[in-house]
Amino acid sequence: MARAMIANEAEDGAATRRAYSVPAAEKTLDILEFMVRQPAGMTITELAVGLGRSVHEVYRIILVLEARGYLYRPAQSDRYRVSLKIFEMAHEMSSVRQLTDAALPVMQTLAPATMQSCHLAVLSDRDALIVLQIDSPLPMRYSVMLGAKFQFEETSSGVVVFAFSPPEQRETLLSKLEAEGRDRADIESIRLRAEAIAADGYEVRTSLAVGGVTNISVPVFDYLGHVVAALTVPYMPQRAALVPLDAVVGQVIQAGRAISIELGAANRLPPLPPQ
């Protein structure tokens, strides 16, 4: 009887916590979640309209977020942008720190060896998040901003991580795309692309975002054999870049395996893919 009473009290407490609302906290989170998808920034009025709230409701919260460093305004502008503070907080998590610590020396070797920039991305909800970036040593180069987020299906990094993720995670992501109104043919195309990546072990694909760039992307695995990131070289041909594409592909594959080994995946790596 006593156990039953305790169980009922616990269930009541959980239900109360779920139903409990903190309007100020919810407004703050609404603002941050909305602003991270506004790369050009927004004025307070535009933000209020976008959230369906009054300027009065968001004004004080914006001031607090600015004072705490989560939002900032460029000089001579009234448009607020999200700072990198949230990314920096996430970067302090042990799993991300362990990943970047393992990848940094490998990528610092890879960039000058290939004469190309390289970056490391993880999946954050439905987005590919850039957690590490090393620039090419050449004066003319292509690189991706640290902390940048892209829809996973629009990047080689995102689709490579997706391709090696557990089936239930892949289906969840595809369901989100369907809920967002994506065409079924597009979703099926992503599924087939992922199957090809999983079969090949990596992806070499012309960039959809930047003309003339070819993305070389490989998975990175942890000590359990789970995919945790993708290492990508956006290969940009130029006269000074003396290493040919085929050679860079091989170096990226080896670099991805080296990072995985540093994470303890030596005995769980898939066979070396043919090139």
C-alpha cells in the first residue's frame, strides 16, 4: 500500500513538472531557437512579428540575451544575431571535446598534405554542425565557418553521418523532412544516396552550394563503432594545389580512420573501402 502511494505521488509529481510552465523561459528559448536560423539577423520588430509576439514581450529578453553574450549587434546596426556562445558551451561537453581533441592533429596534418581546407561536422538534431575547421595553407582557399549549421541533407557531411546512423535515427530524420513538406521523391533520393554511401564507405560529390568544389567526405566512428562525425575536404582545384583529387580521396579516407582509431574504434572499423 505504501509503495502504491509513493508510486502515485511520483507519477503526480512528474505530471506536474511536465505541465508546469515558465513563460519567461519559454519566450527566451523561442527567441534563441528562432534566431539561430536567421543568418542575416533581425530587428526586434521583425523578431516579434516572426514569433507572433508583441515587441514589449521580447524587448527585455533581447536586452538580457545581449548582455549575457548570446546575441550581439554589429556596429551601426539594429539587427541582432546569435553569437557563438551556445556553440562554445556545447563545445565544452566532454564528448565534443574528446572528438575535436582526437581530430585536431590529424586535420592539421591533412590540410597542408592535401593543400586543401578540411572540416569536421556532427549531427545536431536535423542539422550538420561544424565543430572543427582547418584552413588550407594556400592563400586562395575555400573553408566553412566554425559553428555553422546546415540542413543535413544539403551537405555531404550531413548525409555521410546520416548514412551510417542507426536505422531508427535515419527514419526519424526522414520523417521530419516529410513533416516539413519535402517531396517524397526528394526523400527517396536522400535514402538512395545514403545507401550508396554506406556501400562505398565514403562520398565524393560535386558541391551543390559552390561551383567547382568537390566534397570528399568520410565517416568517423567512436569506440563502440557508432558514427559520431564526418570529416570533409571541399576540394577546390587551382594551379597551386598540386595534389590531384584521387590522391586527396585516399588521404581523407586514411585521416578519417586515424581519427576513429584515436577515439578507440580500431577493432570496430569497417573494411578499408576500395578506391
